[in-house]
Amino acid sequence: MKIDKIVVRRMVMNMKSPFETSFGKQQERSFLIIEAHSNGLIGYGECVVSGFPYYSEETVSTALSIIEEFLIPLVLDQEFSHPDEVNSKFSRIRRNNMAKSAVEGAIWDLYSKEKGITLAEALGGEKKEITVGISLGIEDDLEALLGNVDRVLKQGFQKIKVKIKPGKDLHVLKAIRERFGDIPLMADANSAYSLKDLPLFKEMDKLNLMMIEQPLEHDDIVDHRKLQSELNTPICLDESIHSYDDARRAIELGSCKIINIKVGRVGGLSAAKAIHDLCEENDVAVWCGGMLESGIGRAHNIAITTLSNFTIPGDTAPSSRYWHEDIIEPEITMDTNGHIQVSAKPGIGYNVIEEKIEKYTIEKLVFETQTI
Ligand code: OSB
Ligand code: MG
């Protein structure tokens, strides 16, 4: 397939409720949507950046700049027989993984649509449904959080992840255990702690959590190794893993027992699949994390989760958890057992609603080679 046009959309969508993590609170999502056009078909990718460099160093503006200046020139007017070739072409560019992933993702969708297969099939996934959990933000009021836990348990989510930060951690987790018993519970610290907090983690270790996600520095695998050796609770790495080699080294060191694979953070579906395979060979369980995606990014997450080693429920909650209206149809729904059905339609398997995507587009940039 030859890429004859790329469209980049700057998007702003307002979430139903604010989402607070240890690095800040957000209500508005600023991100990018990429369209890759070929022969009348359109593939869609989502760039899961935000307006601030607090989760990772990438932002909407840095991603846009890298996409315009470096990534589009490598794909526009080029022939590809498989999306893995895009990953190879981009490998010379250091990091900027969310920017790369967005362009590569659009080409993966396009490739599957051209072949008439689902994105899940193109990736080698076999599950017809995936099992999901939910990530709950920090609340000022403990009762409000307990109310959220109660509600999402009733909705059927199969894993409850709560965000923690210093001062909003042990007592919160204990209160959840006291009220709801042995539910599938985990905590995500988003790098808010250091090894000095070992006594606190020793206390958390008594709560039979499924895992503790990214307790220490965003770029660390050495201190995490020390912490993991002191705890029975598995450590799951999120921010620290940006590549296949990061995953390999973390596994080799024993820095974690679980990896949260986020497609954007690792630079795309090809890399996500390679990390999945590596983890499978090493008996390291994986699950698919989320970045508060619109339906487009969410559909990509569903597709990668169909791979066999995604054995732990991910953070891919249905559209209605985030949005008053999604930009795809049908919107993504979940049954009362926490299952999302994988669409059988080609590509991402959902239609992008033209009117809705336009409604949330604040800027649209079109790249195509001028033909005289
Ligand atoms: O650390 O997993 C994270 C959201 C934004 C940035 C980082 C994270 C998250 C979430 C929410 O936990 C996951 C989701 O519901 O999409
Ligand atoms: Mg996380």
C-alpha cells in the first residue's frame, strides 16, 4: 500500500469527570488523531499525549512537531507491505514513542482494512472478547472513592486499580479492603515514592494487592529491583518501560513481575507485540494500560489485548466511563462480567463519526504531495 495522504488533527475532548493521579488532575484531554489515506481507505491512529509533560516528556506540541518534521516525510508517498516496516523506518529517531505510535497505528489500521481482516487478526490475536478493569483517580474524600469502588464493582469490572500518592495511600487501600474484602485490587503510584518509603510498602505488602504499579522513579529499574526483592506483592512497571530492551533488562534484573504495556509508551503496536512475546517467553504476565483514550485509541488497545499473554484485565474501560459521546460508533461497551466483545469488522472495527471527530477537532493539518 502507498500512503497518499496524512491528516493530523489536534483534538480537545472534555471528560465526564476529572481524573487525578500523583502528577496532577485533568478534566480536558488534548491529543492528536492521525489519518493515513491510501486508495480511498483511511486508517486511524491516536497519539496518546496530553497537554503537559508530567507522565512522560511528550506533549501535544512536541508530538506534532516530530510528526510533521520527521515522521510524515518517512511515510508519505511510500509503499509498505507490512506495518513493521514503519517501525524499522522510525527506529533511527530517538524516543518520541507516542508520536511514532500514532502514525504507525494509523498504518496498522489501514493495512488491516486493505487486507479485509481485523486489527486483532493482523496482530495475531485470537481472543473474541477481552476482560477489563478500571483505573480510579484519587479523590479528596475517602467516602467518594469508596462509593466509586462500590459502583464499578457492581458494573462488573474485573480489576480495580486505584491511584495513590503520598498521604493518600495505605489508609485508602486498607479502607477498600475493609469495606469490600478480597476484591481484585491494585495500586498505581505513578512514580511518587522512593526507596525511603520501604516501610510503607512493607505495610502495603500485607494487603494482598494484585500488584503495585510504578512505585519509584519514572526512569528507574535498579531501585525497583531492590524494592521487588523486599516484597511479595508483584511490582508492575509502566513509566520505566519504553522499548523491547527496557523490558528485557527489567526482566533480567528482576525489577518487576508484571509489565503494563501501553502501545503509545513503547512506540507502537509492533513494539507492543514484541514486548508481549518476550514477556510470554519469560513467564512475565502483561496487561494493557490506558491513557484516557478516545474510541480510536481504545479500539487499538482492544486489538492488542487479544494476544494470548494479556492475561490480566487491563485499564480499557468502556467509552461511557470517560465520554458523554465518543467519536466512534458503536461506542465501546462492556457486559456485567467485565467483557468487551472484539469487533469482527476490518481494521479497528469501529466507524469514526465524521460529525463528531470534526466537532472536537481544533486544528486540522493535511499533508499530501502536490501533483502538478
Ligand atoms: O499510569 O496508567 C497510568 C492515565 C493517564 C496517565 C497515566 C495513567 C493513566 C491511567 C488511566 O491509569 C487509564 C485509563 O483509564 O485510560
Ligand atoms: Mg500507570
